[in-house]
Amino acid sequence: MRPEHIPNIISTLRIFLVYPVVHLMLAERYTAALALFVVAGVSDAIDGFLAKHYGWQSRLGSYLDPLADKLLLVCCFVAGAWLGLLPVWMAAAVLLRDAVIVTGAIACYLLLHPFDGQPILASKLNTLLQLAFIVAILFNRGVSELPPFLLDGLLAATLATTIASGAIYVYVWGRNYRLETAQGRR
């Protein structure tokens, strides 16, 4: 193992945390689920820091890191909706956004060329808010009840960035497709 592989190994380990986190949620062991979820979140920050600070970024990592994030978040949103911890429509919005992004990425790859897999700023903000929202609902059930206005505010902000970031991806990829195909006709 070479040091530059560490970020990808951390991302892979984060993928392996998805099942235990969701299992603990479904077993209504919210404190334990919260602890593992926080470990996953900290691992995301560590692998990102290592990749950027030491130049250990790789094409594999550009796919693996967001895959790990999305698997964890989507599964937690679905489990949270199943348990009544969050509205079903919120989980549906998260699923729809990610389906649109995956479909757009596949279409970009098939119709144009491979892409770099780097998220836009709105997507990074959305991921941060989705993480914060899951932490809040698990904390609310497992540790201490949070004020409803805090949960409602996080829900609204998460929904807004979920919709906005999905729409921005559709706009940017649609614009890029039009520009690149127009250049190809010249």
C-alpha cells in the first residue's frame, strides 16, 4: 500500500459503514447510529484533507468519495423516512436529485466524454446540510430533543439546496452539451 491510496481506502471503509449505520437506525439505536454516522462524516473530512493537502487525488477517488457520501446519505434518508424521523417527500427529493445527477453523468459520459467528477459548490453545500440534518434527527432521537424550529429550519434548508443543486447540474450539463455539440457541427 502506498500513502496516496489512503484517501481511497478511507472512502471504501466509509462505504462499509453504511450497513451498520442503517441497521442501527432501523433497530432504533439512534445514539449508536449517530456515533457511526459521525465517524463516517469525520472520515470524509480526513480523506478529503489528505487528498488535497498531499496531492493524493485520483480519478478513482473523484468517483469513490461522492459514491460513499451518496450511499450513506440516501440510505439514511430512506431509513429515516421509513421510521417517520423525516418526511417521505424529503427522502423522495434526495433520491430524485441523485437519480437526476447519476442519469446526467451517464448521459454526459455516453454522449460527450468522461467528466472529472468534481462537485459544484451548491452540491457541496447540499451534502453538508444533508449530513447536518441526519445528525440532527439522530441526535434528536438518541441524545436530547432539539427545538422544532431547528429541525424545521434544517429541513427547509436541506430541501432548498437539494432542489437548487439538482437544477444547477441539469442547467450546467445541458448548457455544456449544447455548446459541445454545436462546436462539433462546425
